[in-house]
Amino acid sequence: MEDGAQLAGARIRQILDGDVAAARYAVARARLRSLAACFPNHPVVAKREAQLAEEAARLLGEARKSLAAGEYREADRTGRRVMEVWPAAA
């Protein structure tokens, strides 16, 4: 991978850490799309997309458990968090 892609990946990785820590998931997804547009198949994109998808899958499991337990408000709140983290998971 060329130096520009490595530098961009390192910087985006740092920025994404802050975005995710602050629950700015829409911003994180936009940054990932931008990196992928400039550097297709960049490893940071694949890794971070997988992390967001895993978090969304975990939350979706929680939402389903809440729904099954009749905890509808909690299921709704958790389902909304799934949509914030990774809309494709829903």
C-alpha cells in the first residue's frame, strides 16, 4: 500500500476512535465511505465496518431479548441504537 493510503488510514483510524467513543456513528460511517472512495479496499475500512457491524449485531440481540421479555420501550431504544451504529444491520 502506498504511503498516502497508510497515512490516511492512520489518521482516519485516530479520528474514528474519537467518533465512536463519542457515539458519532453517522460521522464515522461518512468518514469510512470517504476513505473507501479514495482508497478502495483499505484495511481500516474493512476493520472498522466489521467492528460497527458487530456492535450493531450485539445491540440487535439485546433488542430482541427485550422484545421477547415484553420490555417494549427498552427494545425500541436499543433498536434505535442499532440504526445509529450500523443501519445495514436492521
